[in-house]
Amino acid sequence: MKSRLLRMIARERVDRLFEFAMLSARSDLEAAREAVAIARRIAQRARIRIPKRYKLMFCRKCGNLFLGTDSFSVRVRDRRSTHVVVRCLRCGWVRRYPAVKEKQIRSAARGSW
Ligand SMILES: [Zn+2]
């Protein structure tokens, strides 16, 4: 069991790293990606969750930041149940979100990240 203090520090660092990633994404994409990678490593080590607002921001596979229009694509698909497809244009990783009620979307986002 990790101490509460350690987790607090980890959460703060994850927060700051994502802030940095967002700010530097336009000027230095590599630094931004690196920041995301470090933040994920810290979260993993301290066994904390990455805040939901950040989770949707990067590719889970290659760490690419989903900022701007050339880093990812979003499509709404209507086959079977309506869902939103987010695709990373760097590695082709695909994530699907059911487009039903917000509550269900949230639980899907929580799913297997
Ligand atoms: Zn990717």
C-alpha cells in the first residue's frame, strides 16, 4: 500500500505534466509526448488513475496527443448501436465510445484504460 502522501504528490505531478503537455504540444510535440509518457509512468507506479479529462487526450498505444486535426479522427458510426470512433492517425489505434447516454459513456471511458 502506497502512502497517501505519495499518491498526492503523484497526482500533482501527473496534473502538471499534462498541463505542460497541453501547453507545449504546439511548439514542441516531442516534449509533450514525453510529458504524457512520464505522467503515465508516474500514475502507474503510484497506482493512481489518470484524471478523466486527460484520458481522452492522448493515444493509449503510442502516447500521441489528440490536439489539432491532424493527430486524430473522430467519426460517428451508426452500425449496430450508435458509437463514436476515435482513431489515432499516428499508429492507427482505435477507441470506440457508445453514443448513448452520458452515464454509459462515462462508464465506457472508465473501462479498460
Ligand atoms: Zn497512437
